[in-house]
Amino acid sequence: MAIEMKESLFYSSLLSNKPGIDKLEKLYRNGVLSVSEQLSLFFSRPLEINLTGFFFLPLSWLITNLKHTPSAEFGVHSRVTGDIKGELYLCFSRDTAMKLVGMGLRKRRTVRKFFLSKLDESLLSEITNILINTFWDSIHENIPTRWWLTPPISINSVLKSIKLASKIYSLDRHVLMAEFSVFQPEFKMELILIPAGESLNTFLGRLNNN
């Protein structure tokens, strides 16, 4: 579905820059590789993360999709400022949250009764910080630009947060949604970027010229 959507949505001024988008996808793949390496060190075990989805879709479609996406139950939010501006969300399911905490504590956690202790919350925060910052640093190393992330903040409802964002950003604005998948143990996460203004379009133009 991701590939079909990606190919069918190249009609706006943003999406017409296919060479820039192809280069951005390559940067995302490099970023995911860096995340795999850092989290493998953190967990003291091999952890292979793959980019299994990369596509642009209107904000209205994203909201509709999240209503039926189990992996969007939990998440963190950062604000992007600088040459690229917007909102960045990392979302995942409650089951994934418990798997990440269990891997960090080196013991299995169940999701029968979802409850995060202060230790769990601290550990999950550290894991998501490593993921987001490692990913963003990887892109920055390849394409130096002036941008900053606010510290990731946990949110209990990604859908509710993005609905609030839709009051600021028009529903026809195209957002970038990337799917990260791990197969052992099995779980998925989505990284969503809602760009502000024409900052992403300008950035894609820079990629196209490099």
C-alpha cells in the first residue's frame, strides 16, 4: 500500500520533486541503519531495524489512517525549528512499548494490564530519545543544515495530538510518514513529519541540487 500511495501522490509542487524525494528516502535508510547500531549497543544485542514504508500523504488521509492503526496508540512528539520547521511524531503500540521496556530491563513484559512505572517511563524515554536523535543526527551529517529538535515529550494519544495540529496545518498539507519495522522481536513504529510552510519543499530542492 505504501508504494502505491507513494507513486500516486506525485501531483503537488512538493511531490513533483521526485529526485529530491528519492535522495531523502536514501537518507532515511541511512538513518535507520544508524538507529539499529545505536539501539543494538544500548540493548547489548543485535537489533535490525528496516525502513518498510516511506510515503507522502495528505494530513486528512493520515488522520483517517491513524484511526485504524494499532501502532499509533502511544508516542512522543518533538517540534522541529530552523531551516526545516514542523512537528515530528514517533508512534507505536502499547505492545511495542512493553517490548522496548522489556528489552531494556532484560525481562519479558506482558501487555495484559498496561502500566508504566517511573522506571519504565524513564527507560522508554531514553530509548525514544536515542532513536529520534540518532536518526536526525544521521541526516544532519549527510546534509548539513540549520535545524533543531525540542526534547521529545511522551503523548498518550498520537491521533488526538495530530488532530490538534490539523487546526494549524491545512488538511490537504502533505506529510511524510515512514514505517520502521523490527522482525526479532516483531514490532513496528511510525515516524511522522508534518512540515510547516515551504521548508520541506525548499530542503528537497537542495537535495536535488547536491
